[in-house]
Amino acid sequence: MSGWITEALHGDFHTNFRVNKVLFDNQTEHQNLVIYENEIYGRVMALDGVTQITERDEFIYHEMLAHLPILAHGNVRKVLIIGGGDGGMLEEVLKHKDVDKVTMVELDRTVIELSKEHLPMICGDAFDDPRLDLVIKDGCLFMKECCEKYDLIIVDSTDPIGPGEVLFTDNFYTDCKKCLSEDGILVTQNGVPFHQATELKSTMSFFKPIFEETTCYMATIPTYVGGPMAFGWGTDKAGLKDVSVAELQVRFAASEIETDYYTPEVHRAAFALPKYVQELVD
């Protein structure tokens, strides 16, 4: 590979990234994996031709999928991450000193090993943390067999194509629900609604029969073009999405976490949806 890499995730709309240097390009047991360097985004990982994470803006995605639900809940002790082989989500979750255990279920061990080798600026030393229970397994199968309860489940999946497709089904979400504690929260990545409206509508339609409170919240991540990205939100504890800025400020200060995107004010604002997105949720 040299020159430019073209991402065709959105059909008629293609995105091009200049490849300055290829670090890895090969087929794993489950998918094609490429890690390369780009002048704007730094190191970039793509799976089956679709950009997953970049060095320069990963903090937005990971902070919003990790810190927002943890601080909204206020007492998260056990976390389950489905996917997230790059380790960025794991690193953010482990910054919370009150989290006792994080179970991470990743299908492709090669993604983890290559992330530790080529993307240490994203995962840090998270994979060495004693609170981590790493499971190499299909996430859908893990949830079906799971008997534990978690305060927070984060579905850090690829798009609903290839290996990640099963993580966007009603059966999978139902299995997640049975593994949540009474006040537990399920959050999911649901793509860019402007281009991937069906993905968000589908997830919300599956959430509504099984959760008392369902919606999404949003963040703008430059890599994922086409507008802000949506994150699905499901819980039986009504009001968790409405925690006041004042309370969030107290919890955030107590966490002693430094962030580059997340703030209590951004947290509250993330649930204010544009009309076209609210219509998809409804």
C-alpha cells in the first residue's frame, strides 16, 4: 500500500487518507488489518478498509463512551467492554480509581497485540492493569453465556458489517440487558446518523422494549466524517442522563481525571439532539 487509502463505508461517499508510511498490512484470522501513518491524524488503524481509530482524535470517542456513563451513574464498580481491541476504551475506564474490575471481550487477539506494538500512545499500559479480565472470544457468544452483572456495558464495536454485524441485533442487546445491574447502563457506538440513519433507528427500536430510558448522545469526531457521531444509551434507572452540571462537576473533580474533550458541560449538552436525530430516536 502506498499513496492514498480510500474508505468506502458510506457507499457513494468516499473518504481518502494519504498514507505516509505503512506499519502493518495483512489478514488476521478474522479481518484485514492495516496500521499506517498520516500527517494529520498520526497513526491510523483500519479494519476491512474502514477507519477504526486514529492517534490524534481517539480521545474524543473514548472519553465520551467511557467517562460520560461512568460519571452519570456515579457508582460504577464493574465494567464490561465488548470490542475495543486498540485498548483506548480500556485505558479511559481504568482511569477511574473506584472501578474494581473491567472485563474486556475482544474477538481478534492480533488487534490487541498490534495495538500494543504500534499504538502505545492510545492504550498506554492498560493491558497490564491487574483489574483487567481479558477474554478472547466472540462478543455475541460471550453475552449469551454471561452470568455476571455489570454496572456499565460499553459496546465498542466496528460498524454493522463483517464480524461486528452481530453486535447490532435485538438478541445481543437483550443478552446485554440481563447482565446489567439494577441501575446499570448500556452504551453503544452507532455511527454518524447523517450517513447511517438506519443503524441508529435499528438500535433504538431494539432498546425501547427492554429499557425504561432510551436515547442517544453525540460527539463530533473529525475522523468519522458526515457530522457528529451517535452513542446509544439504555438503562432502567430513569434520570441518569439528567444529572445536573453541578453534580457532574463534583463527581468529575473527585475522579481526579484529566480530559481533553469531556467536561460536565459537554456531558449535559451531548444529550441535546438535533431534530433530525431526535426523529430517528423516536
